[in-house]
Amino acid sequence: MAISVFDLFKIGIGPSSSHTVGPMRAAASFAQTLGEHGLLPQVQRVEVRLYGSLSATGVGHATDRACLLGLMGQWPDRIDPATIESRIQQLLQERCLLLDGRHPVVFDYPRDMLLLDESLPYHPNAMSLQALGGQGSLLQQTYYSIGGGFIVEQGEVDAPQGQAQTVELPYAFSSGAQLLALCKANQLSVAQLMMANECAWRPEAEVRQGLLQIWAAMRQCVDNGLRNEGVLPGGLHVKRRAARLHRSLQVAGQPNVIGSTLSAMEWVNLFALAVNEENAAGGRMVTAPTNGAAGIIPAVLHYYMKFNPAACDDDVVAFLLAAAAVGILCKMNASISGAEVGCQGEVGSACSMAAAGLAQLLGATPAQLENAAEIALEHNLGLTCDPVGGLVQVPCIERNAIAAVKAINAVQMALRGDGEHFISLDRVIRTMRDTGADMHANYKETSRGGLAVAFPEC
């Protein structure tokens, strides 16, 4: 199935694209289906079943709350994050869920929200929703949240291959080698090729407008992160650092004793921390390509826009298009889901995408861009997803800052070469997939291994 840049970059809320955005979309779709089929008046009860990683870290990742909000008819790109807490508290106190925003049903949280210690075979992030009436089940659907806010219904899993509807792209590719060959044969940059493909869905003006809206949401997220202070929710008592760091970098006449390069790195760190602190607090986000790795691409793009006086909207569009080309390859040939392949699929993919975007803006050839993406991903291989307390805070927030700097360094190395290198991006993506398959489940967003168990809980 063809993947659009707007599939990879989606406006939503924190703290997780696979555990918050995806489940909310699934639950909202379920409620919408009930309404479309005229079943709402008959519903007396709704049951939510969470499996695998959604169950193991669901409460820390707000999966349960996301499901409830979705059943209320709320969508992650439309809900006001400031209203979430009051909506949830009202539901829990009154034990009444307004299904699809219009039909009240009794919702008993301990009875109707089931976190099950079992997994379904298709994907670790599985959930089942069932609407019950006086005569039994009215509608039941199983969904899989496969990373980056993408959801798949059981019917799509069971359908014979080749039945999925898709658009016909002028420059379809499924590997880095094909992408490079198409760029060379048609004398196109990666961003130009991606724009031509995006125009199979919508006019170029709409593509540009949509990407600039994504960038505006990213900038707003950074601004919120630079302004908000305090302690992040969840019980770990992690203090926000971005606002304080921002003040220190703005001190007038502050001496730069180390040099401009490391000073710029501090700004990159700042932007990434700001985004991921907002994510951890459940704020408005852009999946890039996931929430857990949402700070990397905005941080690198902010770095370019801040330190290049000639930067303009065209650069934003080119950056996001080139980044999406690599994200498509990672999603098609491996995974961007931490529950499936560990954090290499989230932070590794985002780091590789950010490197591709920056390389595009710095005049890299397609071969150099592919090399930058390969370097960035290669040095995230094996990265585990082991969030302490099931929260997208430790080590997730700092990990985004480190990866953002790593993406910039990968571009600097690639631009010093001619694009020739030992291991291709395709091979690294396949290695990520194979490494994820070999990785123990304890290290794939279950909080049952690694750093998640190194922290003593009191």
C-alpha cells in the first residue's frame, strides 16, 4: 500500500503514537461505525480489551484514557489536550460514557477496561472493542496499533493480499536502491520525486499547505515546551528542563567558551527536550514518525531554520518530503513500532529521516542523502525500548536529543564523501528488522527489562 508523507507526520497528542494516538483513532472509528450503522441507541455497554504491549504499558502510556476519549467521539488531531483530564475524571466519577459524543452508557472501569496478559499473533499492540446490547454483542472489532498512529483492522489482516486499495504513484519505490535509480533516471532530487508522488493524492499547493501546517504544529510544540515548567505527570517526578535551559541560552552576552559548534548543539538539545517534555505531558504533538521519537525531526529542522538566515518555507517542504522517503522505507521494510522492533524502530528511524531531510537542504546528492540516512540508522541498531515505569520519559526524552545531534553528525560525514559506502541503507533497514525479531520481548516497550527494571521503585 502506498504511504504518504501525511501518514508519517500526523498531528495528535502525547505521550505515544502507538499507545495513545492509534488506540484513540481505533476507538473513535469504532464509535463512528456504531453511529453509521444505526446501532448507537441499542448499546448498553462497551468493553475494551487491551493485549500485549498495550496492556503492559497501557496505563503509563495513557492507552486506557485514549480509548475512552475515542469512544466519546474524540480524535487525536482535534481534541483540546487541556480538556482531557476533566473529561476522564467526569467519566470515572459518574460512570457514564457518552458514546460517540451523544449516547450515554454505563462504563464501569474495573469491569469494562480489561488489561490482559496475553498477546495476539499479528502485532504486539492489539485491542478489541465490543458493543453490547440487551440481546448480546452488537459489534466487535479488533484493531492493531502498528506504530506512528497507524491502525489496522482485523478484516484488513485477514483479507487476501492485493485487495487493498491504493493510488498509483508515478515513482513508486520499495527500496533505497529503487529510490536512487528513479532519482538518477529522471534527474530528480529525493524531495522532488516525493513531491511528484504526493501529487497523486492531492494538488501540489495542498501538499505544501499541509506540510507547512505540520511545521507550524511542530513549532508550537517547541514553543509550549520552552514555556511550560514543573514536574511531568506519571509518578517519576521528572522535572522539565527545557524552559530553564532556554533561559540560560538567552542570557545576554553569555560567553561561548567552547565554540560555535557545541553552542549550536545545545540549541538542538533544547528543541528536542522541549518537544518530548510536551509529549510526556500529553500535549499537542506531531508524530515524526512516532511520538516517542517526535523531538528529533523538529529539533534538526529548527537547527537549520535558526542558523541559516536564508531559510524559507521551501526548505521546510523539501526537508519533510526527503525525511518521509526514508520513513517510508523503514515502515515498509522493517517497522517504526517500538513494541515490534524496539526503540531502533522509533528513534533510529527518526534519526535516519532527520539526516535525510537535512542532507537534502545542504545540497546532498541522492547518493549522499542515502548515505547520511544509512549512517544515522546504523548507529541506532539494537536500541531497546525500555521506558521506566511505562512512561515516555526516561530514557526517551534525552534519547531524542542525542539522536538529533547524531543525525546532524551523520550528514556532516556523508557530505564529506561522494555517496559511496560499504553498507547500503536497505541492508541496515533489513538488519533493524532482523534485530527486532531476535530481540527479547522484555526490551520491546513492555517495561520488563533493561533500564525499566534498573530503577528501584519505592
